[in-house]
Amino acid sequence: MLTDLYDSIRRSMFPMNIAKDIEPVLLEYNSYYRNLSSVNKKIFRKRLLIASATLDFTPNNFPTVTNEMIVLITSALIQITFGLKNFKISRFRKVIVVPFNYNFLHFTNLLGHVDYEEQCIVLSWPSVKEGYVIPDDAMNVALHEIAHALQEENKFRMLFTKFFTDYNMESWTKVAAKKMKVIRMGQNTFMKDYGGINMLEMFSVCIETFFEQGEAFKENLPELYDKVAVLLNQDPLRGEEPVM
């Protein structure tokens, strides 16, 4: 009961601590947000306040997670889910922020990863920041890892609480599997080869490319682009009004 009370107090007060920083951080770093209409900017900020209060940000190897970190990382979640009814993560609420690239198990120089057993997201802050400073290279670790978390959590949700409908996810999977086959055959001409590792990586690579290289994505892979747009119920190429 005490834990529930603490969480309730924390969630009600926490958004007030970052409210003043949301607009400046988003305007400086998030090009998706800058393109939104004033009405959609307001919706984006409100969702970010709510979502950030439900996440547990934990620093590792440095003193604290700053408001700038909280706003920018949470903005990736809101950006992906902006066209969806559900936008709060529950299974992967813990977000561990580290001050450098790191090694984990047999992986080296990681920018971030999702730990499915511990149910947490780990992000290198310099890599997160770089992903927004360079907005058009389809390299955004916050979008990439949060996409992983959303895809995994979606499997455990009840029908009406899912982020993505089963039908839309299956439709995306059929088209994405064809692209993965092209990559594995060494015939890829657009999109990172990393998407050929498996369907988990294909999903996250699609999300990065969708938001950061949308025009080229639509031109080179129109069917796959449309499947992502339907899945997320938005098209960033619409600018001020991305929600479909």
C-alpha cells in the first residue's frame, strides 16, 4: 500500500518538474515536433507529461537523469505512438541512462538495448542526443530501442489495449519479410542492412527510416512505407497533421 501511495504521489508531482523544459528541448532537438501544428504540439506535450510520469528513469555511472534526458527520450515514445490511442509503456517502464557506449554480454560498443528478461530499456545518452542532432540519417537509438519495447509489449496486451492491431502487424510482417529476404540475398539498395538480422531489427529499422528518411522510404519501398503508416496511424510526410 505504501508503494502504491508513493507511486501515486510521484506520478502526480513529477510532470510539474519537467513542464518548463519540454517546449525548449523539443524545439531544439525534435524536428518531428517542430513540424506539428500548434494544436498537435499541445497534444504531444500533454502526452509526454503523462508518459514521462509513468517511466522510471535511472542513471548509471553518473549522478542523475536530467530533465533534458527525460524529455528527449520520452519524446521518442510519443513520436512513435502519436497516431495511436495507447501511448504509455507498462512492461518496460524502467529506462536506464548511461553516459557512454557500453559492452553487454558478448556485444560491444552498444548504443542501447532492450533487456527482455529484466524488462528495461538501456540507452547511451550521447547516442540518444546524436540521433536527434542528426535527424535524417535513420540512426536514432531512442526510436530504435523504444520500437523494440513497444513491439515486445504489444504481444502481452489484451485486444483493446494493444499498440498495434494484430491485423496491421501481420500486414506489415508480410511485406517486411520480403524486404528482409532481399537484404539477406545481398541485393539491398535502400534501408540499413541491419534490418536483415531478424524481424525485431527490421521493425526498429523501419521505424527509424520512416521518421528520418520518409521521402526516400516512400519512393524506394512504397508498399512497406504504407504498411508502417497504417500500423502507426500516421504519416510524418503530412507535416503539421501527421495522424491519418
